[in-house]
Amino acid sequence: MSAGGPIVDPKVGAFIIIPICPYKLGLRPFVVSDKSEIKVKLLKKGKKAVLVMDGQVSQEIDDSEELRFVRSENDVCFIRTTDKYFYQKVKEKLTEGGSGSDRVCF
């Protein structure tokens, strides 16, 4: 959400593509099927870019490389540490600064 992407139910099988600081204001986030194959290639010859994945991994790429994104064959399992469900958490984050309390802060 902080990058301007949509709220997507966790049961939806999808890739979410969010342009960060796009040059063109009309460039909006995309939600596509997780059965899609997404290919990314730099358009300008001789240019380089830095790929950053989830804020953790960064790698320099150049115009000769093509990035290909497909859904992994392996699923991941998460352990729920709270009894709050997805929409309860979203509601809390969208109200009163996400504190989950009824206090109003000025």
C-alpha cells in the first residue's frame, strides 16, 4: 500500500506490478494473473538500471538482459500469530494511523 498499489485479497492468485516513481503520471499499477509470464527489458540501448526486489536484493542490469517473472512451483506457508484476519488488519491500517485504537491523534 505504501508504494501506491491496490489492496488485494490474499486468496487472489496474482502478480502486482507497481511502478515506483514513474516518469509518466498515467502509469498505474497492474494486477495480472499468477499464470502470466512477465518479461521486462530496457528499451534504450547502452543504458543500465538497478533492479530492486522487495527492498532487499539489488542487481544492476543492462539492455542486453531480459527479466522473466513466473509463479514458483513451490508454495509458501505462513503461521498466523494473531486472530485478526486480513480485512480487520486493512481496516485498522486505514483508520486513525493504523494503531487499532479509538484514540484520535492531532
